[in-house]
Amino acid sequence: MTQNQRAESVITGLLKRCSLRAPSLIVSVLGDSIAPHGGTFWIGSLISVMEPFGVNERLVRTAVFRLTKEDWLTSIQIGRRSYYSLTHHGLKRFEQGFHRVYEMPAASWDGSWSLVMIDPNGLAPELRERARQELSWAGFGMAAPFVFAHTAMQSTELSRLLDDLTLSERAVVMNARLDQSSAGDNAMAMVRRCWDLDRLSGDYRQFLELFRPLWQTLRDGPALNPAQSFLARTLLIHEYRRISLRDPQLPNQLLASDWEGTAARLLTRNLYRALEAGAEDYIMAQIETADGPLPGADRYYTERFGGL
């Protein structure tokens, strides 16, 4: 089997084994490949790049319609063509995800925590659930009923989150520091009560099993062609995003020494760097905007995974 055939075999295996729900996969393509280039696209070109993933035109149009209804996208019609752009809301959500998916974690931690206590009295059930979901998505764990903990989120970011949830008048925010007498097993036991690290660990193990063969293929032979690079990078970031957005990205002091998330992030960084040039060539050639080809990537793009 030639190197190119091995690469095709590995990518085909990934396509079969990855969790490829059309709406979520399209969000991955928008966030990873299109948002850095201005966030605008002709739907016909998106249909074309989604076809190799087994996502047909109907599924693309349905997903784009839903994203438009949910205020992720806005559209304009020019002649017979429909062009879509990310809204302010959509760009904001991708910017929030940028920190969770592409940034390398801080090398050190000073033991600081942010605690948010919310008064539940008179709070509508739907707002309670939304608060729990949004705070969880932001990396908070529930230390007690309506008491949420985070390893020191920036105060401006936390204020903005509480404002968006309309909970600023109901929330008390405190800064705390881990006492040395509570470090070690006690702190790690509390962390496991706040976050489902066992499930995350299992998901990361599956991720490593999926993508280590791809890394071996890239190390043993020449680079993939642009189309293969785009397919592989999209599958990589789609699967990694699905897990990492549930990861509170706790400091190393609160994690086991063999925490699988560390290995998964390093593998993702190495693969992303190896696939980046070919994937960018492909997306620049395939995606059209109302003004023609995609513009160059923004400065945040080159900062992904510590620098591309």
C-alpha cells in the first residue's frame, strides 16, 4: 500500500467512526475554516465542501436555515445566489469557543477560584436551566446547589456572562484561594464532584485512539493533498471541539499526572500544524463570497495552538 493509499484509508476510517451530525459539523467548518476569513460564504460553495463528509445539499440548507433562525447567520440574495454571513451573535460565540478550543492552557496556577452564588428564589425554571448550561459551558462546576466554581475566570468576562444571563442582580461573586491544607486529595475529590472528569477522560482516550494513526501516517510520509488536509483537519477539530468545550480546563495541580486531556491537546496541536497549510489552500480555493474569493485570515487565526 502506498503512502497516499494509507492516508486515504485512515481518513476513510475517520469518516466512518467520527460523530458526524450535519448541523454540528457545519458549525465546525464555519468556526474553524470560514470565520477567520470574514465569516461570509456562498451557500453553493459550502454545499460543495460538505459533500465529501456525506452531508448532502438538503442537510446543508436545513442546517443553514436553522442557524439563521437562531441568529448565528444572516443572508442576502444576489441574483439567484444566497450569501450568508456570521452575525454579531455568531461571531461572539465563536470567539468564546476560540479560548476553549485553540488556546494553550496556562502553565501555572496561583490557587485562585471564582465563586458565583445565585439566588434561586422566584427564578423561572427555564432561566435556572439556562444558567446551569451557560455556566457549565463557560467551565464552571456546581459545587453546591446554585453555587458555581471556576479556577479564576477574569472578572470582566464573568460580568459579561452574568449580564447576558440577566442574573447580575441575583448573583454574588467571590474570589477565593485554595488553602494549602486543602490541597492534594481533598481538592481533587471536590473537583471530581463538580465535574464529570471520568466521562471526559474516556472521551479523550477514544479521541487519541482515533487520531494517533493519522499522526503516524503524516510522520511516515509526504504531506496530504489540500482536499485530504481539509477533510482531516475538519474531522480533527470537530471531534476535539466536541470534547474540549465540555472540559473545564482545570490547572494541572487539580488533575491526575496522566490526564488524557493533556495528550489529546498536544496531539491536536501537532496535527493541526501539520495539516494547516494544505487545508487553508483548499478552503481558499473552494469558498466564494459576494466579493469573490475569501479574504486572508485574521490575526487570531495565526495564534491558534500557541502559533501556527
